[in-house]
Amino acid sequence: MINGKKVIGIIGGMGPMATADLFRKLVSLTDADSDREHIHVLIDNDPSIPDRTDAILYGGESPVPLICAAAHRLEAAGADVLIMPCNTGHYFHEEIASSCAVPLLSMPEETAAAVKEAGFDCVGLLATDGSVKTDFIDRAFAKYGIRLLRPDAEGQAEVMRLIYDEVKSGLTPAPERLFSTLDAMSAEGAQGFVLGCTELPIAFEGVGGYRFIDPTAILAAAAIKAAGYGVKNGAQECFPESMSR
């Protein structure tokens, strides 16, 4: 802690672009009039952390030891509060948080609370197989009485392609291939779409016609508050307004 303000530590690398996106949103949402009024942020960007979906669904190597190692390095460097820009990684939140001496904010919990406050009661979840085929995100939203809808099998395959074959591979994303899936979920009652993988806000940046919910921006705003700083009006980044396609 410096001058009564807390230091934020980012457990990054899952993936690097998502980590950079979170840091950008931390900066853009902090109510600061000069460089010196911004938050001291530490980033541990370890892209060697094993894939979370592979570990959850297919018995792959657990990411927990390397995530905890990153958390401990950040603590040792002076972090007072930790955040992790990987929705799927929060499947392991309790295990990771129990090993930490400082708080680790929960992306699903912060997102669910913000979605409730924004007045949604039914939203579509776009996320990795590791998130949509388990219930840890559902549990967070159920506390607030919010119903989660999922894509059909074809739509979910497109979500995974967008995440892994495009954003994580450094290619230009083509989110328009998901528009029919979003339309179908809207017809089922989805009032908005949770971009529940941290690659997805990158993929959908600038896309209009739908109401998106950005957990990366929501987590950034929560971390800013936890560090003792003010948040600029974050509605535009956390809940981007629809525009006509």
C-alpha cells in the first residue's frame, strides 16, 4: 500500500492480449487527471499456464500451481489486491484464493452483481467450453435471480473457434459468424450477452446491433474501487450500447 492507496496485481498470460485489454481498461476507467493519479499496477504475464478448459473437461494439467505461483510473486512484489483476466480460470477461484494472503476478486461474482444492478434478468453466456459445460458461472448469477442462456452446439463451436483459432492465434476475428446464434438467443429472451471469455471483448470490439456485457471492464472497475480510487462512468465500456448493423 502506498499513501493509503492499494497496489493491484494482475495474474496474466491467459492470454496475453486479454491481459493487455484488462490493463488498458484499468487505465481508461480510473478517474485520474494526470499520470501520477493513476494506480500502481503489477503484471505477471505467464503464458505457460496450462489451458483451463483442457484441465476442467479433459483431465489436462492443472493451471492452479502456476497461477498460484504468479499470485505469490505479485504479493511479494507488493500487490494488495489481485485480479485474473481469465473467466474460465475462476473455476479454480476458491483454491487459488485460499493460497493468497491478499484478496483475489472474482470475475463471475463481480459480473453477476453488475448485471443485476443494470437491470438484466436473462442474459446469454458466450464463453469457453470449460465455462459453459460447468456451473460455476451459473452459481454466481443464480444468487441474483439472473437466468443464463447458452448457445446451441453449433453456436458454441463458433464461440470456441473465435476464441482459440482467431484471437488467441493472433488472427483477425470474424464475430459476424455468431450473429445467427445471438439472434436465436435473443429470441429465447436474452436481453444482453456476457462476453464470458476475456478474448471475446477483443473479438467483439466495435460490433453493434446487440447489447454486450464486458466482464473485463467490470473487473477493472471493481479493482479500481478495491484499490481506493474513483471510477469514471464505466457504463459505456462495461455495457456497450447497441447500434444498428
